[in-house]
Amino acid sequence: MPSTIEQTKQAILRHGGKASKHQISRELKISLDYAGLICAELKRKGEVGFSDGFYSLISIKKTAIPDKEQKKPAIPPERLKGSQKAKRPRAKKTLPHPLVSALGISEPLARTLEKAGYGTVESISEAAVAKLMAEAKLELRTAAKLINQARGIK
């Protein structure tokens, strides 16, 4: 059985010559920290490079990782240099809930209030304390504070 270092090199090859620490960790079924240590060791030895969150093989030796059937490297070096995976677009930042910015409350509390039917400052300011407590499952202190804050804004 090949060593974990050799398995890491093979995993990088299987991902087109570039692989993240997370991909290596998942494929080899090892912890993320252990994958990081192996990649750091390979980088220290000069066998892999690190750029944009991906580890890539620097050079492929003919005897390093042969394809079992063809007795040659699985991916030619020409393809390794030019291959880059398309970057995923970043997730758009969502705007905070209107109640969060208006009343200065947490996002989970704002979602709880909205689920209970209190999605606006006006609805909170007009609510009875007991009704707000029951519907949003809040404590007396929290419900009273929210109503007072909402009335102060309105």
C-alpha cells in the first residue's frame, strides 16, 4: 500500500493537478489537519506548490505516479500547467433583516419575530406584551423591551 504522501500526490493528480486541502482530506478520508501537514511537508520538499488555495504538483517524474495500465504519468505535464478550475462565484452578501438594523436585535430573533407575524416595527409597537410573549415565545423582559424600542422608533 502506498504511503499517505504518495496517496496525496495521486489525489492531486486525480483532481487535474490541483487540489485543495479539503479535497485531499475527503478523498483520502483523513483529517483536515493531517492533510495540511502532509501538504506542508510536500511543499517544504518542493514537490508541490501552493496558490489560490490549491496545491499543485511542481514536477512529475516518470517513475513517480504511473498509470497502472499505460505505465506513464496519468496526466501529461503540458495539461498540468494550463489547467485551472473555474472559480466559483462568491456567495452574495445578504442584507440584514430590517428589524436587525432598526431595533438592533440579532438575526435569529428577527427571524423568530417574523415567523410569529411581527415582521415590521409597526406590528411590534402595536402588539400587546402578553400576545407577543405567547406568539414569539419570548420572556416578559425581552417582549417589553422590544415593544418599547419599536414605540421609540415609530
